Amino acid sequence: MTVTDNRPVLDTNRDFKIDMPRPIPGPWDRPDCQRLWLGTQVRDWRTLAIVPGDEDLSSYEVASLIMALGLHHGEPIGVADLRDVGLSRVRASLEVVSMHVERGERVVLATSAITSNLATIALARSADAAVLCVALGSTSLALVKETIDQIGKDHFLGSMLLHKPETKRKGRRARKDALEVREQ
């Protein structure tokens, strides 16, 4: 630092250096994850519903991956686990989500399959956009069509093809390894 006319002058080239953080390696470096993030950016959204095509797929892990990708890209983003929200609590849940959106955050909504929780239809319709998660050999085409019809075709940014869970489990929460994204 030098002094000129009794005022300090900062020589930014000599007095300090800004170190940029190095990227942390993680799943977001994989091409399939990068495609996933880019696929979610085709339309502006503040709320994004992740809708599993059947009860054996978990939307929470997908929502968490999208959140991690968003954080990696500098987005203020979070996940709302709404898989167990009933129809009577949809409005209250969306009010909490709206508070986060008003603060400038994006919110990814983890929902259940429409066959196990009809609140998913209302939640996904109220989101700015949605992504449908399906598994080959597990998700029936009839259920995919019904989900798209109930929520609205234009509401979906696209679909995500996941590995079929190794073991069929009853309920909403399938194994985490079902999260691995399949190359399309």
C-alpha cells in the first residue's frame, strides 16, 4: 500500500491476491450429471417438482443431486421433502416453499408417485416445472402416461431414466443406488 495526498492507495496487483477456490470433485463432474443440470435449465424456474414414475423410485435422492448440482453452480437452492405430505397439508407446505422462493432461493420438491400420494399432483402442478423419473423394466408406460396426463404434459421439462432398483421394495423409498443416471 502506498500513501498519496495523505490517502492510502491500494495497489491491487501488489498488495493482495484473490485465490479462487478449486472445484471439488464430485458427481457433478460426470457428463450425465452435467446433462441433468443443463436439462433443468431449459426453462426458468424457482420451484421444480421431482415426480417418481412408480413407488419403487425415490425422488429425494434425485432432488438432492439436483440441489448439489445447483450449489456447485453457485445457485441458492434447497430441497423440500414433500413425499409424505397429504392433500390437507399441500397449501401449508407450499406457503413454506414460497417463503424460501421470496428470499431468492430455488426449491426442488421431492414428491411421491401419484399412485401412493395424490398430493403429488397438486404439488407438481403448483411448481414452476417438473421432472419425471422412470426406470426401465420397473415403471409401467400406463403409469407414465397417467402421471403426465394428471400433471400436464407442458409442465414437464423432461424425464430422467434411472437404473432399476436391485430389490423391489414396497413403499416410496427405494435403494440409493437407483439414483445412478443412465446415459440416454
